[in-house]
Amino acid sequence: MSSGNADPTDSAHDNPDSQEGIAELGYEDARDELAEVVRKLEAGGLSLEDSLALWERGEALANACERHLAGARERVDAALAVVTDEADDTDPAQN
């Protein structure tokens, strides 16, 4: 139940009561917002409701970061596979 006061966790960039917009964030923006969520939670002084909403947003941000990192890992692995294949094709010991 809201006290009618403005949510102290609101900012121009995020709304902890909403998971909207997280999918559109790039890795750096999601990571930075996650760091801010952690800072706010560690500072304390929030109501249980606000803390839970912020925690849920943090979980969603952490998941978004993990998705970005997994995608980056796949791209690196694919690039390394191409380099390895090219090296094997040009290695005279392999022919």
C-alpha cells in the first residue's frame, strides 16, 4: 500500500515498479542501472514495498546483463572458430 509520497527510488531513467524498457537497454546501461539499484538497496531507508520493487528490477537488470554477456560470448566463440579454421587451412602440417 502506497503512502502517497513520491517513490524515493524514482529517477528520470527508471521506475522500479515497472520492468518496462529493460529489454531495450544495452549492456552498459543495464549494468549502470543495476549498480544504482544495488546502491539504493544498500543505503536502506526504503519501505518493504519499494525495496521489493527495486529488488525485482535489479533481478531483471541482472538477467538482461547475463543475456548480453552470453551473446558476446557466442560472438567471440564464433570469431575464434573462424580464426582456428583459417589457421588449420593454412597450416602446412595439416595438408
